Amino acid sequence: MDIYVGNLPWSIDDDGLKDLFAEHGDVASAKVIRDRETNRSRGFGFVEMDDDSADTAISALDGHEVDGRALKVNKSKGKS
């Protein structure tokens, strides 16, 4: 399952995002989306996990505070 993670602190990178979700199961991939021109985080990312772990992670981390920012975590709606 692909998981959308919004309201990320600017300081978090791919490894930090992966570590955050790894506490709840095996993470297949974790990617913080970056601006093409400045390479700064755009404040959101995507994590891929198996469905059971993803459901657990979404429940545990939605609203969880990281560096003073409450994460928005939900099932990714996919690319339109």
C-alpha cells in the first residue's frame, strides 16, 4: 500500500521517513518529495508498506508530532 505523509518537517529526509515508519513494519520504500530547482523538501512524501503494516502505521502516525509538526498520514489516492 502507498501511504501519503504530509506536513513533514523540513529537516526530514528519505532515511528519516523510513525510520519513522519502520517501527510499524517493513518499509519497501520511503521518498520525501523535493523541489526540482532548489532540492528543498516540499513538506510531503510517500511510503510503501504491506497492507497490514500500513494500516497500523497510518493509525499510529496520523497526527503524531515530529519536530513540532503534526503529520497527516493516509492511504495515497494514487496518480490521476
